[in-house]
Amino acid sequence: MPSSENILIANAFDSETIAKLDEKYITHHLWEYAEKGKTELIRNLDGKCQAVATASWVCDERVYDLHSMKIIAAFGVGVEGINFLKTKRNGIKVTNTPGVLNDAVADIAIALILTTMRNIINAEKFVRNNSWEEGPFPPSRSLAGKTLGIVGLGRIGDAIVHRALPFKMKIAYHNRSTKNLPYTYYPSILELANNSDILLCVLPGGEGTRKIIDGQVLQALGPEGIFINVGRGTSVDEKALMAALADGSIAGAGLDVLENEPHVPDPMKKMDNVVLLPHIGSATFETRAKMGDLLINNLEAYFSGKPLPSEVEQ
């Protein structure tokens, strides 16, 4: 028997998790309603529903019209989709799903580093179009001895470091403050870029990081530099990145995230020095299941009056 608790699900963030919520609670799928129906649904739920489940990166603003809402359980780590002005003002708790996706995102970061540095995509095309029969493929760059500069060295960044060190890479980083780590710290992203062979962005989204990787940073990275992004596309000035790729200011880029997903600028699609992935960092069966379980654990803890496993500080 499902719980008598109502859950408003704001968007179709993960089908398996939503199916579990449907089994466990009385759920209401906001995204399935027309505009007028959404307003009516929230009006009818007000006073009877305390919890909202949503993607962490986007959330329908209508949920804040649910005045009885006490908790938003977000699926994902970056919580730029949450309106913290409203949650703080109304005393609404927010949870996310950190930790459980570190390894999967770190795997994709290393895959992008290898793919861009060794020019894997173009090498594969070289074989398929029979160019190999006309001569050898041009050499690429080794990882050993290169400096990997990480912008945002948190839990995901730490998992990336553990994978990068066996490749004999050097590690440098920039955070808002230095950490007690045996890696080189640079007090600005510009200085980090100037001293890195590969600049890796693991920053969350939000206004505080918007377009923080700009043309000046990319110029500092230099014509042999590689830019990798597994954080959020909004952290990068995408026009400046395309310009840097087009004029050779940097050698290449590997992107799992873009500014206006799922829309990718047409000029970028045509560039052979950029690897584009459809935001698959956490997209493994195992990781998504763990993320969903953590979201549900937060809801269960809330309804039981227990401490929330992963509450977001506001």
C-alpha cells in the first residue's frame, strides 16, 4: 500500500525514480497538465501536499505557489534550478543527491581528456573513411607529465584526481579558498589556465559561476591547451569558446554540458576539434538508481521526522 503522503513531481527527471515514487506515495505529475490544469492542481493540493520532487537543474516556478510545501527533494547535485530566495523566505528545506554520482562523472571527465588529447574521434573517422590507406594518422599529445588544472576541486574533482594520477599527470586547482592538498593552488582561474595544459571545469551552475570561463581565460590556456567541462554549460562563455576553437586560441575541447541544452550551436557541431556529449556524466544505470534512492531517502526521513541525509545549506 502506498503512503498517504502526497508528492508533487515537477518534471520528468528520471523515469525509474518517478516509478518508485508512484509506488510509494500518492504522486501528481505536474508536467503532464496543461497550463490551466497546473494552476488548478496546485490549488487543489495546497494544504494537503508538503513535498515536491524535481530535477535539480530546472524546476517549474509554479511549485512555489504550493504554500503548504515544506521540502523540495532534488535529483542531481547542482541546484541552480531551485529558487533559494523563495525557499529561504518560506522555510522550505532542500535536498540534493551528492556523492553517489562522483565516480560516473569522473569517468566521463577522464574519457573526454583521453578523447581530446589523443584525438580519438577523428582517428576513428580516419579509419572508417579509408584515409589510413593513404598514409598514417597525425600524432597527438601524451597525458604523462601534463598539468590538469581543475576549476572546482570538490568531491567530483577529487574522484577525477584519483583517476588522473595513474596517467602520470600533474594536478593544479582553483577553489574559492585553498585546501590542505599536495597539489598546486592558484588564487584565480586565469592563473590556473596560464599554468595548465588541460583546464577542467567542475563548477556548479548559478549566477555566481555564469560565464566565469571567458575569452581571457581561454587565451591564457593557450594554443596547445585543452578545455574540458563536466560541470555546467552556463559556467562558460560559449561564444568565446567557439571563437577560441575556430581561431586556434586553444587546441580543442571536450564538453559533456552546454549552455542551452539540448540545443547545440550549429558552428560547434561542425568543428572537428571539439568532442560533444549529451550530458551523460551521471547517466549510468547504477548511478541513477543510487541518486533516486537518495532522493527517496530524503523524503522518507522528512516524513519520519528524522535528519535529512543530504540537506542543502541555504
